[in-house]
Amino acid sequence: MKGSVKFLLIGAMALMLGACGGGEKQTVLDTNRVYKVGTTAEYPPFETLENGKIVGYDVDVIDAVAKKIGIKYEWKDMNFDGLISALQFKKIDIVIAGISSSPEREKVVNFSIPYHESKTAYIMNKNNPMTMEELKGKTFGVDLGTSYETTARSIEGAKVIAFSSTGGTLLALKSQKVDCIMVGEVVANEYIEKNPELVIFGYGDGEACSIAFNKDDIALQQSFNKALAELKEDGTLKKLQDKYGI
């Protein structure tokens, strides 16, 4: 995940659907409700599956916030590109997956204050070396629906292949079907450690990770903002970052 981790891009369909699904604004936090937290458990150390359980930094952040504000929750592991639309239509209540806010995304969902920041890493296969000065005209592998897809498409002459899973993106680079991929720095380090044929050859601008909410869940967003600020102030977020080496 989501520098970080992996980050969400709202596509044209999501924008068209953004006006739909509006309902009553929830201005009081419902502590009897079991909130559904959506993520994509493919981005260690932020979120990954271990023995069938989702674990990682983002998981610990949600747990710390939930205990502080007194809510119950359950996890929903989903394809990354479906998280925002699921949030819009209230199939889930919260999204944490290394996503970053943007003016386009803020049209359809609300965001918390940032809880983590990370640089963008560019990864290549050692058997197909390149430099940051040679990005024009290259073939990029990206996870579908991420901000990296937007960045890649903005590069002159770039060919962009979007994959529905990070496994597909990584495999494409290992098999040299693409020239490079972009992920958050922390996730990139995990990839490099487990795949010695890969190497980081450059970095891009960093992005701040936030938590997303349905537009109607005002109290939930406000409660998360207050809790995250307190967890940052008392050093809890720093301890969790140190725990995962991020």
C-alpha cells in the first residue's frame, strides 16, 4: 500500500456515479454499528494476508483509532480499483489502503488528515536497465486505479498497462513485459528484498496517505481526525511506524 503504499485514482465511471447514493448526513457517531473497513491486502508492510488474517501498519492504525473512539469494525478485502465506488455506495464505510486525497477524489468521498507520508519509487529489472532521464516512451506497469497510473499516463510517449492486482504488476516487471513500475517507497523496499532481480532506480514526489469516508459519514470522519491527531501527538503513530520500519 497504498506509500507508501498504494494510492486510488477515481476513474470516469466513479465520477459519474459520484452524484448517486446520497443520503442522510450522519452527524453523530454510532458506536453500536459495525463499520466495514475496505482495503487491498497486497501491500506489505501496510496490509497483507498472513494465515488468512489481514495484518500490517494500516491495520494497527485502524485498531488504535477504533479503540480511541469506541467503534467496532470488520475488514473487507477488495480489488483496489473498486474501493472508492464501494465506499460511495455504502458497501463499505471506511477505506484505508495508502490512498491520497486530490480535488477529483474529494468530489465523491471525504478524507481524514494524513497519517503517513512516503516517496514514490521507480523500480526496474536489472536485466533491462534505465534511468529517470529515460522515462519517455517507456512501458509502465501500474496497479489499476492508483495515482501511479495517472502519473505514468502523463509521461510523454509512455505506454501504460494497468493490472487489477499488484501480483500482476510485479510479474510483468519480472518477466520484462514492462520497463518499470511505480509504488510507494516502503512497498518498493519489500519488493526488492524478495526479488533480487529488481532495483529502485529513482524517486518521485511523495504523497500523504489518508483514510476515506462516505460523504454522509460526517461524524465518522471528524472522530477519525480527532483520534489521528491525538495518536500523532502522543507518539503512537511514530511507534507503529517504527514497528514496521516505515
